[in-house]
Amino acid sequence: MSNSNTAHEVLAVVFQVRGVAPQDESTKPALHVLLWQRALDPERGKWSLPGGRLGADEDLTSSVSRQLAEKVDLREIAHLEQLAVFSDPHRVPGVRTIASTFLGLVPSPATPELPPDTRWHPVADLPPMAFDHGPMVAHARTRLVAKLSYTNIGFALAPTEFALSTLRDIYHAALGHQVDATNLQRVLERRKVITRTGTTARSGRSGGRPAALYRFADARYRVTDEFAALRPPAEPD
Amino acid sequence: MSNSNTAHEVLAVVFQVRGVAPQDESTKPALHVLLWQRALDPERGKWSLPGGRLGADEDLTSSVSRQLAEKVDLREIAHLEQLAVFSDPHRVPGVRTIASTFLGLVPSPATPELPPDTRWHPVADLPPMAFDHGPMVAHARTRLVAKLSYTNIGFALAPTEFALSTLRDIYHAALGHQVDATNLQRVLERRKVITRTGTTARSGRSGGRPAALYRFADARYRVTDEFAALRPPAEPD
DNA sequence: CCAAAAGTGTTAAGCTTACACCCATGT
DNA sequence: ACATGGGTGTAAGCTTAACACTTTTGG
């Protein structure tokens, strides 16, 4: 019959900026990715992205959601988006398996319960990765960095309310380079991505002016700066 | 058995700006998409994107290339890139079929031979489309417009050598809005996307100054303006 | 000489960065 | 008081859009 001998799996690259909580002063905030360690061959002991076989009556997004629910509380995932498909016929041994990858983002203060074989790993220091999962993480990171620049996607990494210095730390960790809090504020405020709540945080034990609190204006993904150039002519008022 | 009952197909949204040749003064240049008309049910008579079943030992890109070769000369396709996956379990009747979509671009002067059931259709005036192929075209168009702004992807739509007014017409058709040739020149020259050849075109029959000819600096896809904002700090020299 | 098409100059507006400076709080 | 962190002001540079103006050709 024409029944294909091909399986389809979904794999999620789930990021969180960890170590941003004021509780722990020692560790710097860093971007982490959710991985689980394989207990069986093939690639026993190596680390895998969460995911698995696509079910018969679900689309890709439902499938990722379902499978991630086994790892983290679904409510923690603030953003989920399709990335590339990996389709090399021999990317995994055995039955041919096509992988659709996703980018998932978990806001910073959340600390979901994890199964015993599952852990957050700093993206800057990944363990040995199974199959082609290493490049998948790299691809997701590239996409995240790009989208931080021209969308409001930061909402999915940040707490509901935050001081600007906290947001700076989060962007710093996610982007991988220094970010000036002053300019971050102005860029995001002019684009109406963040707004002041009116309240302020208490200052820390070492003093300092109390920080104004902000929140993201939308809790849904939005493109904020569509055209860098070649934008349509201005509409006459 | 665990043999899945799911097929995988690839579908290509192939664009070309047609009507840019000076031969035909009557028609304005417009963005067209390559479609073929279904001769059999389901959806007989409606128009489909080129593509088909993924072969057992090919990856997605090879598969699109192979299947497009049946429609157009492969050498004509200057750019091919993965778009989204459409995975609704009931997006087509019969065996469940997951569709991976691609964006393909054909440079302007080329006029490949087409099979009898296949035609170029203006994107602005699409015929009745089969299944979910309509939204796929829309999605590809959105991606094309975005990438024209921050990459050199125009090379895949333009002739190897061209006058600036020709390039303006191409961008105009692809973007869907007016483009100023003056500013297009400056933006693309500063980014080193296009360079002068040194030669000039002959002027048309109605006179006018002869146009300088340009070419794209790279014949490969390249991101030219990565960060609209939140770019890394300047490197000290 | 005139119309047509191409190319150049100029201005203004907007956005982003960098950095100096001022403000509010705890010890 | 003073150290510490937060916030504001400001200037410089770059990028783009808009449009007036000049150049080069054919009739």
C-alpha cells in the first residue's frame, strides 16, 4: 500500500531566563533550555529536547502543548511558535522521523516542577546533545534574539510586573550582550510595548532609589517594528 | 503496528514579477504565483500549489526541488526557503497529510516552459484555490515582503543586470506599494546589496537619459540589517 | 528646443546609542 | 553624610523619506 513508513515528531526548545530572582545574589541571570536525559539507547545518557510522536488527531501545536504538559505546567508557557522542520532521512536511527521544532518561552519567576530526568541547562554550556538537537537549540536561540528586537516577545520571558533593571537582566541574558536599561526603557515605551504601573518596588538592603514598576502592554505576541526600511509611504492625514 | 497513517507532502509558493520586460508596454509589472489546475477530484478545477509526496530517501528541500523540476527549469529558481507546516488533521480529505510549505523565487526575465495545466496567476487576483492553499500564498507573500526589507533577497527576483527603474518596478510589484527609486538606490547601495556595473543601458524610444546598470553584489541569500534595535554595543576600534 | 527619463542634492524627521548628571533611599 | 541603585536630560550619529533640481538623451 501507499502507507508511508515515516513518523512525525514534534520537539520544543523551551527557554527561560533563570537566576533573576533577588533571592540568590550569587548567580547571574542566564538563558536556560529545558532538556531531559535519555535513559535508553539510542544515545543513552545524552540530553534531548522534550517532545515526541505526533498523535493521529492533533495538529502540531496541540501536540507540543500536550507533550510539554508532561514536563512543565502548561500555564507557564507564555509563547509557543513553529520553527524549522528537520527532515534528513537519517537524522535518527530506525524508522524515518521528521521533526518539527518549536520555540517555547517560560516567564522568569516561574519554577515549574520537573520530572526527575528533566533539567534546565544554561544555553552557554550545553551537555552532550542527542541526535541533531544541538543545532535545533542554536536555531531557536537565533530566532529568539531576532524577535526580541522587533516584537514584544519579551513579555513571555518577564514577570507580570518588573523593575527596569530586572528587564535589562532578562534581555541581557536572552540576547547575549550588554543592554542599557535607559535605552531599553525608551525604545520599549515609545513602541508602547511596556507601560508604567504607577507603583514602585522597595529598595534593596543596600539602599538605592526605589524602582518604578512596569508591565507589558499586551500579553499576546505582536510585531512592533515591522519595516526597518522600504516601508510604505506615509498616509496623508 | 506503530506504522503511522500519515503522509507528508511539500508545497511550494513560487513567485515571479511578470510584465517587467520592456517588450510589453501595456501591462504593469505584477507579482505572480505558479499554480496548476486540478484535473481530478477532490477539488477538481481548482488551482493548487506545485508539490507532492515526500520521497522515502529525500529531505524536504530535495523533494521540493525535484517536484518543481516538473514544472519549471530548476536553474530558474534563485531562492528556496522553508515556510510553515500546515498540520490540521482534516486539511485534506482521505489519508492525513501534513504539508511543509516553501517559498520559491524566480528572477524576472526568465520565462520557463510550463506544462499545459500550469499557469502564472497574479497574486492580487487569485483563482479559486484548492484546500488550504490560499492561506499558504498569503503567508509566503508576507514573508517575502518582510525579507525584502532586511535581506538581499531581491537578487532572486531581479535580472542579473538592471536599471534602477526596473528594480523599482520589481520591488513595487513585490511589496505592493510605491517605491522611490532614489531612496531604493541609496538604501541598497549603502548596505552594499547592489553595485554599479559601470555600463549603461540605451535610452528608450521616447528619449530620456540612459540608465546606469547595477547588479546584486551577492547571488546568495544574506541578512543585511539584522537588528532594527537592541543591537550589540559598538566594538571599540 | 522640448519632453522624458535618470540621477544628484538637500532637508527634515525619526530612532538609537552613549553618557553625564540628578534623585531617592537605607545605613 | 555617603554609598547605592534608579531615573532624566542631552547630544551625536545614523538612517530614511520626500522632493526640488540638474543632467542626458531622442525627436
